[in-house]
Amino acid sequence: MIVRVPATSANLGPGFDVLGLALSMHAEVGVVDESSMPDSAHIADDTHPAQVAFVRAGGTGRVWVQNSIPMARGMGFSGAVRVGGIIAAEVQSQGMSWSRATSEALRIGTELEGHPDNVAPSLYGGIVIVSGEIVVPVTLACDAVFVMWVPDFSTSTNESRNKIGTTIALSDAVFNMARTAMLVTAFQSGNVELLKEATQDRIHQDIRFAASPACRDALDAGLQAGAWCGWLSGSGPTVALMCSPAQANAIASALPDTGHSKVLHLDTQGAVVL
């Protein structure tokens, strides 16, 4: 039994804590002695988020993890391995009767992660709107890839969130609500011309860009190279740029050499058991 879970990109610009999507890069989690452990995997210690989630969901024993998702880069590593641990515990208890991720898995994952916009797309795949235990899938009606610029430095999600504060101006809230509605409409209609405006944000990105100017430079470079839109992935520092497959290599080549680029697709499966 191997649980394969996709990386994610959260917020997508204006959708702070409510929008996320799954990407074609994965972590794998299995139970030690119950599944074949890959040579490159490692056994998780007691503090590893996959092991903590496994125990929290009722698992017994220890899990191993094989991971290709960059850590502390805003691509949902902690959410993905937590989902892997939770589902490993569910499969351990249910056996072959396990069929799909449950709302309980979302609840536990959100409890441990602190917010659901990474957990939900890792669980269900695709693009999702999430609020509490409500998850609404969003159709993507265009052929798109995601060029992820992953810098050489990392950032702390907790430190980044603390800088945002607990209140925002009414005008900024209205601005973001409008752009979030535009973004969902653009995804579902395939209106790529709307995407650049629809991914504008007034709540969190400018604060985070101020701490990491290189990320702003990467976003600007990608847009100038022809990306439809871009955003700071999660709390950063990774920058996501959305474009047509034909544009991807040119956009990746235009990004700063202080990071590396990965061209990824939308993962529509979410967490799966192999």
C-alpha cells in the first residue's frame, strides 16, 4: 500500500485561504512493514508531519515517506504528507474497502495544517474552493501548465502569516472578493484574457513580496515573457505562472537564475492508493 499525494499551490492570488490547486509533483507515504519501501524513502520520526497525522488519524506503527515536493517553498509539502499519513491510517483500518478520501480526512488535515487550501486539493485534486468542510471543485476549461519558479531560499509560513495582521480594509476585501469571483469564472469559461486581472491581490502578496523582492522580480519576468497570470504560491517563496504548454519553456528560461523552474500540470486525481 502506497499513498501518493500531489503538491499544491494555494491562494492563487486573491483567494486567500479559500482557493487551491493540485500539481503533478508528489509525495508518497506507506506503513513500515505493510508496504514495499522504496530505496530512496526514509522512515519518519515522531515529529514528522506524516507520522503525526498518521497517529492522529488512528494509525499504529510508523510510516515511511518518499518525497519530491520542495520543503518550505510554498508547494504544500506539509499538507501533502499529512494527507498521506491520514489516508495510510484509514487504509490500515479499512483495508481494501477504502475507496476515497473522506470529510474526516479533510477535518484532521485542516486541524493539523491550520488552513484547508493546501489540504483540500491534495485530497481531491484539481482546483477547489474550500471553506471549512465544504469543498467545491472548479473546472479548468483551457489547456494550461504551471511554471513554478522555486528559489534557493525558504520562508516560514507562520512568520509570513503573522505579518499580514488580523484586520483588512473594507475596500481591500471587496477588491479581493471581486477578483476571486473573476478567477473562478475565468477558469470555468477558459477566458485566459481575464486571468491577469483576476489574480490581483490586496491582502497578502505585497506584504510577502516586500520580504522577498526576488519573488516579485520572478513574477514580473514571467508575465513579461507571456504568462497569462501568476501568483505567489501559498506563502511563497515559490512563484507560480500559468500559461499555455507552448509558452512554458520560454517563460521558464526568462525567470531569474536565483531559482530553478519546474513545468507542472494540474493533477486531477488527488490522493490515491497504489
